[in-house]
Amino acid sequence: MTEIATTAQDILTRLGVQPARYTDGTLESFSPVTGERIAALPEQKAAEVTQAIDRAAAAFREWRLVPAPRRGELVRLLGEELRAAKDDLGRLVSIEAGKSPSEGAGEVQEMIDICDFAVGLSRQLYGLTIATERPGHRMMETWHPLGVVGVISAFNFPVAVWSWNAALALVCGNPVVWKPSEKTPLTALACQAILERAAARFGDVPDGLSQVIIGGRETGEAMVDDPRVALVSATGSTRMGRQVGPKVAGRFGRAILELGGNNAGIVCPSADLDMALRAIAFGAMGTAGQRCTTMRRLFVHESVYDQLVPGLIKAYGSVSVGNPLTTQALVGPLVDGQAFQAMQDAIAAATAAGGKVHGGTRVTEAGPEAAFYVKPALIEMPEQTGPVLEETFAPILYVMRYGDFDEVIAQHNAVGAGLSSSIFTTDLRESEMFLSAAGSDCGIANVNIGTSGAEIGGAFGGEKETGGGRESGSDAWKAYMRRATNTINYSRQLPLAQGVVFDI
Ligand code: NAD
């Protein structure tokens, strides 16, 4: 067994995952760090998915009756167990998703943060008292557990996305069935083991409250098609969302869709250019361009273009690319050869459309043949066209000049996706315009910070082809509950609303 596979298996053993879950199966797991095979997992076929949902549906009948603050106690314990397992789980994220140690640990910190948030929430699932037009009546709304929550997640945030959903779903009274990305199944087994530790300390957790089903698209489809899954929370490409969304809608299920982004930054004449450069560098090159919120388009005002862009090109040329486990490199590997090919195809299309390419070549000395390390690409484009309009899940930043503010806002919004956006300016009018109804059309709009690196306190998600879903903070919890409006008559009369008379 290779060193990296041994390290992964040591971590899984420490966390209590049984070897039978990741040896002798048909789903092979590879580390992007070296391209080596690190495990082979048994897959769950449609019949086993149905059985998992059977167990989850039974768990729901019990868990919905547990008082919400008590449900919060399970999530508090999960947060404690995550704190204890932070180094191991963060390292496993680095091994399986290729993130730097700092980003791997950061992802686990995000899980801890959402647990803290959800614990507080467990005492704040508030409804309203509403004024009624009828005398001797009271009207209110109450929030009840919804049912089985199915989570489908992408490879690039292999653990945080589950925790955003699971922490909220559990305090809201729902069981969770999780279909992680087929590219990152080991981190999912690790999360389930960590949750089971919390459950053992909690005591009376119903069987099947949290489950992981391993497999590819068909496994996910079996979950999406099951009418007992009340909410499907699906994170991944817009292509996946186009398949999942209509199916869930067709059976009147509820969906949270967290899909692709084509996020842009605008650098205005008054911007602090040093700060903008650092924010753009992290936003566009961090996580090797494999965040849904990665900055992919940059509009620079013509008056500051020649001050900013040469510095950015220099930063692209000097950024360190290498093995995230053995070096301090800022940019790690692409997830696989397909991602590399997609990047090369986009670069070729941009060149054909008149783009001037800086970087984008393979860095062969960073890893073995089966691993895909690249220099991030900055491409100066004459206009927003061709590949600029689409998300390519790799580190490519398309840079364009602009002259007119209204025109650049129109350009900014003229793509299918609507996830994240940012403006760099010290001009109050520009900043407020960008955040206004006539400004950025994205779910996330920032000023003087990059497009990525959201905190858990805000609702996370985007508009248009990003799917419209919201997860994590603010009132995102409402998607995991069913709302009931209750009207109570404590009088001896029966007045009808709107003055309707029906005397019998
Ligand atoms: P992907 O779409 O290939 O796969 C995502 C998940 O969907 C996987 O678990 C996969 O097995 C499953 N899946 C695919 N087709 C399915 C179907 N028809 N039915 C049920 N399940 C199906 O995405 P990926 O390559 O793993 O991740 C990268 C993409 O995810 C990018 O587009 C990125 O922007 C997006 N993403 C979005 C967010 C967000 O919050 N908006 C967060 C992370 C990643």
C-alpha cells in the first residue's frame, strides 16, 4: 500500500471506520495529490438506498417528537467530536480533495461553526403571532419537522456541505441520508463515524437518523426519486441541477439547489489596488480554482488596468504550485485528468476568441504522472465571449477592461450563473449601486473582499442557474421545516373571515 493510502487508512481507523467500508468494493477512490488509488468502497445500489430511506423514515417518526433543544444537544456533541477530530479530518480532506492543510482545517472549522450556530438555533425556531380580523381568535404560525432530508454533495467541499445541511436538519427534527461525491467517499465515512461518536454519547438516537450511501449518479437518482425524501439538498454542477430539480418538482418535493457559479469582480478607479490584488489572487487561485465561489471573471476600469493587471500577472507567474501534504504551496492539484482537459479546452477556446494567455500549463515536477498540477491561468480577453460565459472548474481568470459603470454592471450580470460577486471601490455611490436592486444579481455581493470565503452566519447560495437555494445561516433553516398557520377560536361566536355570512 502507498504511503498516502496508509495515512488515509490510519485516520479512518482512528475515527472508528470499519475497513469493510473501504476495501474490496467497486467504487475506487483516488487522491488528487498523487493520483494514486487509496481505497475501493462497496457501493449502495437502488434497493439499498430504499432500505436506507426506510430506516430514515422510521427515525423521523421518533426524532420529530424530541424537543428541539434536546436535538440541539446532539449537534453540540457533534461539534465537540469535530473539534477533537479536526486534525485528522482536515488531513483526510487534503488527501481526498487535494486542499492545502490550512484549507482542509478551515473546512472542518466551518463544520464546527455551523454546529455552534445550529445549537443556538435549536432554541430559536420561532414562529409568529399574527393579528386576526376575527374577535376572540388568535392566529399564529408554527414550524414542524419536515421529513427525510437527502443530501447530495460535490467533491470540492467534501465535508462542510454535509455539515451545513446535517446540523440544521437535525435540530429541525429531520433524519439525513447523505450521498457524497463519488470522488470523495472516505471523508463522508469519516464524518458519519464522528457523528456516531456524538450519538453514542447522546444516548437515545433513533437508528437511521444519519446515514451515508456510497455510489455515483444512479445512487443519487434513487434518492431523488423516492417520494419519502421530503427535501433534496443538492450541491454540484448546473448540469446535475437540471436533472435533479425537475424530478423533485415532478413529485412536489422540496429542493435546495446549490449549483455552479461564474463569479466576477469589478475593480473601479478609486479601488485600493494592493488590497484588490491580494483579494483577487486568493479568490481566483485559491483551492486551485475549484470553489463554487472562485473568481472567474474580472472587469478592470481602463484607468487602472495598467497599474493592476501587470502585478496580477506577476503574482500568477510566481505563485507556488505543489503537493499540499509535503510542501507549503498555495496551489494544489486539480481533482483529476478530466478537470485538466476541461481547463485546456477552455484555454484553447479563449485563445481562439482573441484571449492573451498567461500561465495555464501543466507543472509536471509537482507530482507523478497521474496527478494534475497546473499553473493558474490569467487570460486577458477583448470581450466577454465564448468560455468566459461558462463555469470551467479550474483556475482560469478572464480579465477584461471596462469604461462605463452601468455597462460593466450589465456585463457582470450577463451570464447564466448568479452565485457570488464583488466590487473593489472606495466610492460610496458605486458600492451602494452594486449592492442595490439595480446592481449585482447574485446571491452573494461583496465590497472590497473577494468572491469566495463565506462565513456560516449568512445564508449561502445564488440565483439563476446557481439554483436559488439557500443553506447555512440567517433563516435558511426554514427550508428544513414545514410551516403551519393555526387559527384558534376562544370565543362563543363563529364569525367568518371577510365578513362572509353562512347562517344555517
Ligand atoms: P457534479 O455535478 O459532477 O456532482 C455533484 C454530485 O451530484 C455528486 O455527488 C454526483 O454523484 C451527484 N449527481 C450527479 N448527477 C446526478 C443526478 N442526475 N442525480 C443525482 N445525483 C447526481 O459536481 P462536482 O464536479 O462534484 O462539483 C463541482 C461543481 O459543484 C461545480 O459546478 C461547482 O460550482 C459546484 N458547487 C456548487 C456549490 C454551491 O454551493 N453553489 C458548492 C460546491 C460546488
